[in-house]
Amino acid sequence: MTHAHVEVAGLTIEGPAGVVVAPFDFAIGRGETLALIGESGSGKTLSAKAIAGLLPSGFSARGSIALTTATIELPATDAIWRATRGRRISLLLQDPFTSLSPVHRCGTQIAMTIDAASDRRLSRSECADLVTQRLAEVNLPSDVARAYPHELSGGMRQRVAIAAALATDPELLIADEPTTALDASNQGEILDLLRRLQQARGMAALLISHDLGMVRGRAEHVLVMRHGEIVERGDTSSVLTAPSHPYTRALIEADPSLTDRSAAVERAASDASMLNDLVVATHVTKSFGDKAVLHGVSVAVGRGETVGIVGESGSGKTTIARCIAGLERESSGEIVFDGVVLAPGRASRTPKQMQIVFQDPYSSLNPMISVGRSLKLALRVAGRPASDLNSLLRLVELPVEFAVKRPAELSGGQRQRVAIARALAVQPQLLICDESVSALDVSVQKQILDLLAKLRVDLGLSILFISHDLAVVRQLADRVYVLRNGEVVESGDCHDVLNAPTHPYTQTLVAASIHEAPTH
Amino acid sequence: MLVVRVLGTIGILLVLSIIVFSMLHLAPGDIVKNLLGNRPSSPDAVAAIRAQYHLDQPLYMQYLIWLGNTLTGDFGQSIRLQDSVANVIGARLGITAALSGLSFLIALVVAIPLGVMSAVRSGSWIDRFATGFGIVGLSAPTFAVGLLLLYVFAFYVPIFPVYGAGDGGLDTLWHLVLPAITLALGLGAIILKLTRTAMLRELESDYVTFGRARGLPDRQVHLIALRNAAIPIVTGASLVLTFLVGGTVLAETTFALPGLGTLLQGSVLFKDIAVVQALTLLVAVTIATIALLADLAYIFLDPRIRAREGSQ
């Protein structure tokens, strides 16, 4: 190999409505990583798919991809892609929960790739040995080969996917948001594993991410993409420390791991009158069948206070929120709202007591009816006149013209604003946000967090904020509870807990979140 | 789990037998007249027949007598054919089973590959052909298709026999080809649609993209998708098997096959209660068994369900 690297020139992607990604070039050296940063809709995933020859129908790419063993002129025929994919270029997808076939054993899925890349037929035992070897590379024991994906954690699944993607020894690995679907403590590990494998093999890697903070120390160069155009490129450290384009600066500023609580929240916290508690949940337990999810969790939210509940998936954070909202029936324990004991279930609660905003604004709004109708329905529940619609839209900083739009015409952030408006239509005392910003891009996340901060001041709202993301909770919450395996392992003032965690679990969580973030 | 299923099935059978029994009594017509036919009826003869078949008893007693006999394994006598119900059904079961089996086989063998191909090459001529075929298959009435096939393949181009069940063995199989194709058309159209839809959805999924992204050959990627699509296809296929029950009546009538379908038709017209009851229950038991097999198939096909069932 003379100069083992990848050179992409004049990559352009056209969609049904014209050019989606404007021509751009890049080169990746042997054993190096290039990070492509952008928000959703920026064209970064389309670029990844174009280089892997997997563009959705209706899209076409132009340009050329020069590898050490071949040069591919785009658009290329299926035959060329068949010879390229896997052996030369492999693409690792975002979500390990869906990228592996649920009905095939992990070993089989890795073996298929080995088989596809091999020039001769391998015997069963040879194949099994190779699978074990590939699993060992990603630090997994050999018995994982016999497991089905659903028997593994998200982090383990992504390791299996990495083993499968690398089983062909490609020259270029494209990793499309490989850790976005994972818990915080897994993200760093997976990225470091990818980095180590890539350097050990002298492979080139294209790491696609929406998170600038995550690529520090994990990529030599950075490209920042916005609306299908490259707005900034350079060394990772210089881009992070001295961004030249305003958009890159905005991305860095919006990165929650970089900034502490925003000014609006600071103000709100000082104004909050935490004289008495609005909701007190005491020793709440909950089991689904034999599986205990909550082992006596106690949580309190004061009037006007914002309380964060942090934990990884499976920690029970959503279950306790759903118990408080009456969407789940607690097995034992007591939930007191405004001095009154609430019986389990929804029947004992009124809409005016509390409302919930869910994670996914795409599925929580009825796609068939306009925003205005959705909100009018909510107003009617509260006995408010339909004429309050405009003030409700203004409350969440949406133009009044949005009333006639349908959810499909709105962006993720706008939909989440509508979902918040709908929850606020009944003027609840408590707003429960269950991962309400997790599905959003960082810059949109920040806008929604600022909106929530403003609303709690303007309306005197109490907020119970559930998130797996420490950085997000840090921005908004006054107090925080850290949940693990259905138990509160640590609680207290948000600032204190996150800056000086005492429980080892909180320490690893905080360490994991700082690990991805640039330290300054 | 299994015990609950069996108890539920028994409950359904009981309710079903009561409903069928009452409906036959509500329907117009008189068994005695049917039996006597054109012969002159004397009051004595009528009374004798009524006593012989317990028709002089109150309705609920008639039902209870039937139920008691059935539970002891005696399905009664066919009034119309003057033979035991077990014999009557036993003599015709083979032809219907062979017809259903053959048509189901034809439907599967044609519809699943066609469905897979039309999903893989969605929008191509083969997809358009399959979609058109599906629409025709779904909307064409069984008897019309049967008559058309008879005209074409037994009359104009006399390759296949026109009617009857043949002399057993290969000859019977030969006689069953046209009726089986007739039935398979409607059945296959549904399975084709199901396969196409399930495959299209699976082909959109991440694991298919990831499979292609790491260089798996197309054939293997399609097999992975088909293995995942197998779960909805099996559900659908087991549901449409019940479609065969109604279908056999029409196909057997069109092709004059002495099977259970023609037996059911004749018995209903004649108000031959014992035969109708036994046939209805047989159909119900068959459907319940198919449903149970389909559930067992999920456990086999989906490791996630296997894990859940295992942990209970």
C-alpha cells in the first residue's frame, strides 16, 4: 500500500427537489478519523449513505471516491457497489436496537459478513473461530455468538454491530451517529473502542455526529455541515477552540455539556418560592410481573421548583414519573399532591393538577388534525374559550399562523412547542417532562430548555424533568435525583450533586458526560 | 397456557353447537316432509318418524340428547343418507383434506416467492403483474373462476377432467388440480398481498440497510428480511386457511366433488341436523387447531416471544 487513504472529490447529492448536498471534498489519511458534524437535516447522513452506495430512492450522488484499491465514480452501478460495500467501505448505523436482525443469533450475523467477504467457503469450525476472534476484538465473550440481540444491552449490541461491520476488514468505516441511541456511560466506551480498532488496523474512519463535544480527542479533522454545505473545516482542536463560522460557534455554545445553567434558569431559581411541596411521593414501589422496577422511591417537587430525575434506561425514572401522573399504578407507597393523597391510577387526578410532555413530538401529536384543533380540544377540556388559542401559541413562542398547520409541516422543535402548549392549555400546576428534549438537536434543545425556564417563571410552574442526559438536567433543574435500578442513589441541589457527586454511580455518570465533552 | 386455550376452545364449540342447532330449527322447512318426499304421508308415519328422531321432544331436550350422544362418541345418524354421521363424514373427509391441502400448497408455493419478488423489485413489471394478479384473485368469485377454468382447461383444451373425484390415487390428484387452483387463486392473492407488505416493511428496516452496508449478497439480505417477515406471513396464512372452509363448498359444488363441502350444502338444505352439527364442530376444531399451531409457530420463529414464554 502506497498511500492508504480515502479521497472523496466533488461529492454532490441531488434529491427530488434539487441539490441537497453541495459539492464538497475531503480526504482521510491511513488510521485517521474525520468527523462530520451537523444537525438533523444537514445532509450528513445522506453523505454517509452516498459514500456507501445506499441512498434512498429518489436521491442520486455525483463525485468520486478514491480508495487504495479502487476508484469509484458516482453514480456507480450495482455491480460496482456489490464489490465495494463490506470489503472496502462499511457503514455502521446509529441504532443498535434496530440494526441487527432480531431473529438471528449474533454469531450468525457476524458469520454472514465473514462469509460474504471470504473468497472461499469456510467450514463451520473455521467460521466459529473467526466469530470468536471478532467478538474478542470488541471485548465481548465468545458466548455472545449464541445470544439473540434482544438478550444484550444497547452497548453490547453496538459492539456486535461493530464486529459485524469490521468483519470484512474494510478500508473505510463510516459510523453514522454510532452512540446517539446509547446511554451516557456507554457512549464514551464505544467511541474509544472504535478509535482503538481503527488505529490498530490503519483503517480510515468517517465519524458522523451531531455532537461537537463528543469528537474531541477522537478525530483528527472536523467538517461542519449545515443545510447541505460545509461551513467549516479544520483540525479538531482548532475548530473547537477557535471556530470561525458563526454556526460552529452557535453549536459549541448550544452544547449543553459546555455551558452550565443558562441565565434565565439562574433567575428563575432565585425567584422560586420553595416554601412547601406540591408533590411528595414516598416509598413508591412498582413491579411489572415478577420484575420490580421501583424499590421504594421517594421524590418531592416544591411549588415553582424544577426537579430533575436522572438515570439510564431501565433505572425506573420514567416509571416513577408515570406513577405520579397516574399512567401507571404503583404497587405500594404514597403520592401526595397539594396535601391530598392520590389513589393510584388516573381516576383520582384532574388535568389541572398535572400534565405530561413526552419524548417524541412526532408520535405524541395527532398527525391528522391541525395544531389549532389539537390545542382547541385541550382548551375545551380546561373549559377555556377557543379564543385563547392565540395567546397559547404566543406563550410557547410560535406564530399564530401555525394554528392551521398540521404536525407534518412542523420541525421537531416546533412540534415539541405545540406539545408543551397543549399540556399548558389546562393551566396545570405541575408539568412532567419525560425526556422531552432528548429527540431534538442540541441547538433546538437549548431553545426548548430556555422556553421551559421562561414558562416556569411566567406561570409559576413546577416541573418534574426526566432525562438520561446529565447536561440537560444541569441546565434546568434546581434539585436532582439520581436513579439506578429503581432506587434513588443520590439526591440534592443540582449544582452540588453534579459538581461533587458522592455516590460512585453518579461519579461514573458525571465522568462519562464530561468525557464526551471538551474540558476547559 | 395450553389448558386455558383448550378450555376456551371447548367453550366456543359448545356455544357454536347451540347456535347452529337453533338456527337450523329457525330455518324454514320440515325434516319429516323432506324424509317422506313424494310418498303419501299418513299421520302414523309422521308420528313414527318424529319419535324415531326425537322430534316430538321439546327443543332443549333434542339438543341435550344430541349433546349426550356426542359426548359419548356417537355423532348420531344422518337422516338424509341413512348412515352414521361418522361414516358419512369419514367417507368424504379425504377428498376435502386433499383439496384443501393441495390448494394451500399451490397458494404458498406461488404466492410467497411472487410476493417476495414484487417487494424486492417494487414498481417493476413483476410487481405490477403480481398486484394485478392479487386484485383479480381477491375479487373473482370462486365459482366463476371454477367455471372459467372448466371451460378453458376441460372443454376447449381438454387436459383436465370435468367433474368427479376419479378412481383414487394419482387419478384423484389429477381430478383435484382444477378445483385446487380455483381455491388457491383467492387464497394465494391474500398471501401474496401479506408477503409483499411484510417484505416491503422489513426491507425498509435498519438491519437490511446494515446488511447491505457490510457487503452481504442481495440474496442473503432478502433471506434475512424474509425470515423476519415470516411472523406476519404465518399469522396471515393461518387466518386465510379458514377462508378455505367456505371456499371448498363452492369449489366442490362447481366441480361435483363428493367432499365435505357438498355434504354440508346438502345437509343444510335437508335440515340434516346431526351432520350439520358434526361438520360445524369439525370445522371449528380445525380452525382452533390451526390457530394453536400458528401460535406455536411464533414461538419457533421469534426468539423474543420464546424468551417471554420461557420466563413465565
